[in-house]
Amino acid sequence: MGLKPKLETAFERLLFQSRWLMAPFYVGLAIALFMLMIVFLRELAYYVPQAFAAGHGMSSNDAILAVLSLVDLSLAGNLLLIVMFSGYENFVSKLDLDGETDRPPWMGTVDFSGLKMKLIASIVAISGIQLLKFFMNIGKDGAPVDQAEAMWGVLIHLTFVTSGVLLALMDWLSSKTDKH
């Protein structure tokens, strides 16, 4: 047990500092969140006048589809926030927010396993909303049902659900094994 060679120590420090190469990714995700907000506001501006239009306003199905679109965008935004905050804190650096009183309670506590579970849960929710929107549009405007599209939509959603269940099972099993 001697002193580490200087070259090895320098390499390890460089390797450790390379985590900061991830910072631009999180800036990009913040920009993507801004883009998502613009799309959300545009959708909202499109649907609100339709809801208040006299005589030929939105039907209940149209209103539900509009709300589902907005919820879908909101879930995607939440997903971006979870990935940004948790990823940054897990892989780059802790967020030093001295004096910040409205810090969400989950910040700083979501580890990589929790991040995976939140990610797959969000993907399943978004996929479910997309599938529901597809089914609510069946028969609308007299368009025939695209059976292949319906089948693939259901299969993809079930793949996401199955992946989520398997990830949860793997996390549960790994938590039950002895730590090495």
C-alpha cells in the first residue's frame, strides 16, 4: 500500500471532472422544456376559443381530447424536470440552493433506480394517453379504423407497461439481495 502514482491520480481527477461534460445536456433539456411550454400555450390558445364558441363549440369528446393533449404535454414537461434535476444531482453535482424554500421534497432523494421508475411511469402514462386519444378518434369524421395502427398502439403500450413491471421487479429483487 504505497502512494498512488501521480499519473493515476491525475487521470482519476480528469475522469471525475469529465462529469461536467453532461452540463450542456441539461441546458439543452431546459431549452426543450421551454419549447414544450410554447407548444402547450399554442395548444391552449387553439382550444380555449373553441370551447367558448357559440353554437358549434366543442363536443364533450373534443373537450376530452383537448384536455388529454394538454395533460400529455404536461406529463412530458414533468418528465423533463425529473430527468434534469435527478440526472444533474446524481451524475454532475448537488444543486446548492441556499435559502430556497420551495424546493420539491423529492429533489436530492431520487437515485438512479428511482429515476428509472419515474421515467418508465411517465412513458407509460404518455403512451396510455396517446392510445386513449387514438380510441376516442375512432369513427370521428367517418374515417375507417386503421386496425394495424390500433394493434401497434396497443402492443407498444403493453411493451412499455411490461418494461415498467419488469424494471420494478428487478429493482425489488436487487433490494432484497445482500449488498456486496
